[in-house]
Amino acid sequence: MKLLYKDQGYKYSAESISEFIKQDEFWSEPIFHFFPELLKFKGSFDKSSDNKDIVEEISGTVFELYKSREKEIQIKVISYQENWNRYEKLINERFSSIFQFDTGEVFNNLVCNITLNPISPRYLKKHIFDVFYMNSDEGSIGSALHEIAHYLWFYLWNQKYKDSYEQYEAPSLIWILSEAVVEQILSDEEFNRINPYHQSGNAYPYFYNMIITGRPLYDYLDEIYKNNSIDKFMDKSYQFMVENEEEIRSQIL
């Protein structure tokens, strides 16, 4: 498993921001927080239209934002890559142990694009994920660990269940499980040493407050994870999600 950091330019950031700026507050508010220049587009999208004119306007604003930060982004391309190279061997070793196969043999073409979008989406089929340019070098590792955990999880999941990658995106229950179990997968001593996000949590905040039949969600998942192989963890954790789907979905923001 290898990772290459890239700067794809302002158009890539503009397209990504345009996709998330029209969604609900959970996804759009971070964009407005970091770039109040984009507040003028809040609530401008029409669900029945392609919104081409608005997207073009956003692109123009993002171009100005990008030009004033281009040198910083270029510096981050180098520093993020150097930091990844420093820990690549360790990361492969720990993921190989966790997922119980040699991760050095897969995903040797992963690309991380450094963008202006703080949401930082991932694209499973394309082997691409994004990172926000304001991240620290250490934070870029934490973000990479989170996304790579998804790639490896779904790689094994797909081999096991032979289903479709379309089922691995929100709002499917398979996606919800994958986001929840990042906490178990990344709760590793060596990862904690290089991942600054482990203290606040590796998963979405709402999972830590989720109560299922009177107990925290992570009480159940921790217990299943500690007492099973990764293969059985997939089986049993998903069965738990199926049995408690209504209660779980009711607590997702």
C-alpha cells in the first residue's frame, strides 16, 4: 500500500465544494466556517436544476481563494508526502496485523488530493481521497489512516460478501457500520502514537453518544472486536446493526 499526495488545482476544489455546499448543515457548515466568502451561496441551490450558473460563480470565488493559498498547498504536498513516507512501513505492518493479510500487496496506487474542501471526501472505486490543506502534517496522517481503514475494510468486505460498491455509500447500513468501526480498527497503540485524532475519536462524533438498548454503541462493538477475528467481526457487527437499525438511524445527525 502506497500513497501519493497531489494538488489538483482550483477546479477540483471548486467541484468538490459545490457538491457539499448544497447539502445539509452537517456537511456544508464547515465550508462556510472556513470560507465566509462562500456564504453568499448558502441556500442558492435549486434541487430541480443543474445549478450551472451558481457552480460557475462558486468556481470563480474558489479560484481567488486558491490563488492566495497556492504556495501553502504546494508546501503541504511535500511535507505531507515526507510524513507519509516516514510512517509507511509502520502503517502497513499495523494494518496487516489488524486485517490479517499483507496490506503491502494492495492499493499501491492510492492518491490523496490536497484541497480547499474541509469535508475531504473519498472515492472508493478511484482509489482517491482528499485532505483539507489546513491540516497539520500529523493531522494528514490521521486523516489518511481513517480513509485507508475504509479501503481495507471494504476490500475484505467485498471479497467476503461479493456485493456491490454502490452499497458502500451513505445512507446504507453497510456504510454506517464502516464509519462506526473505524474507532475499533484504529484503536491501536502504534497508530495512537502517530494519529493526533485518536484522543477526540476516530469516528463521527454521534457514534460516541449513541445508546442502543440502554448501552453505548461502542460497548457492543468493542466487545465483538476484542473477541473475534476480523472476519467474524464483520459478520457479528453487521448482524448487530441489522437488529438495531431503527434505533441507530434515529441517532444519526
